[in-house]
Amino acid sequence: KQEVTQIPAALSVPEGENLVLNCSFTDSAIYNLQWFRQDPGKGLTSLLLIQSSQREQTSGRLNASLDKSSGRSTLYIAASQPGDSATYLCAVRLSTSYGGATNKLIFGTGTLLAVQP
Amino acid sequence: DGGITQSPKYLFRKEGQNVTLSCEQNLNHDAMYWYRQDPGQGLRLIYYSQIVNDFQKGDIAEGYSVSREKKESFPLTVTSAQKNPTAFYLCASSQRNEQYFGPGTRLTVT
């Protein structure tokens, strides 16, 4: 059974610091991995999508990496800002036995990030 | 303005009443989903639909029902059979295996 873990559960950093959020998954048979941001009481905003064949994706100050064989992904945030404060969730999409995509996304419980001004 | 809308943002109901949560999308996505989010837990899949007039149970479908009569709409009914209905409910749709979410509805049942 696929399990997704995010460590740490909470993180507080001073403004301007670079930081890394971690996501690990137990079954490497994934189709893709998606990083989301969630502000309090709001829906999820997609940040980055990495296909299983890719090693990383970048968007602005964000860089996500994927190491399928070790079951790990990281989200790197450069030059953090108070506006980056939110909960960050990763989710893996399972693949079928023939390598296609299933409809199933398995979510981690998130990392609550606070960037102090 | 393309996106997913959920209404209402907050919903209060008495125990024993059924309640329907609305989800509409104008993204022309075929697949739509309902998730439930509880504090300290990841999102859990309730139901999903890959195409109009078809839907499948997710991991926690008991006490819920859905319909998909139109591509744009995927309403979720929380029935009185759902033992712990108070939660944050999120609707999503997907295109090319990338998922997009609505703003959510917080349901409180007392």
C-alpha cells in the first residue's frame, strides 16, 4: 500500500533563507508527483508536477526534484518570503501495471511553513 | 475566468439532515473528484468521475452520494448515514493527469 510521508510537519525560518521540504513514498510505481500549496481555509494550488521520467521541475523560486528509485522528492524554495507561509503538500499519482496513470492521488499530511519577517 | 467553484464556503446542518455540496468547473475537464480533509490527515478520496454519467467510489465513499449529469457539475450529497460529516470538502478536476482544486466547503454538522 502506497504511503506518503512529509517531514518535518512544521518548519519556521527567517525571511531570505533557502529551504528544503521533503516528501517520501513507499512504492516507486508512480506515474507522477505533484506539489501543492494550501493557505489556511483555502483549496490547494498546484505548484509543480513532475512526471516519473523526470528528475526535476522549476518554476520561479521553486525547484522540485524526484528520485523514484529511493522514493523521495524535495521542494526547494529559494530566498523565502513571508508570503511563502502556507502548508505544502505532495501527492503521488499511482501507475497501472502497464505504466499508465490511475485516478488515484495519495497525499502526504503536509509541511506547515512559517517564514518570519 | 476559468476555474473550479464550490458553494457555499461554509455550511451548517443539524445531525440527521442530508446536505448537498456544489462543484462546478469551466475548464472542460473530463475527470472530477471529491476529497475530504481532516486536521492532521492527508486528503482522502470520496468519489471520482472520469466521464459524464459515470462515477466510482473512492476510499471513503460510505455515507456519501454523487451524480454527474453534466460535464461541468459534480455535486456531492452528504447523507445522514455519514458518521462524522464535519470536515473540509474539496472538489477537483484533472487534465492530462494534473489535478486542480476548488476553494473548498467547510461543513459543520451539530
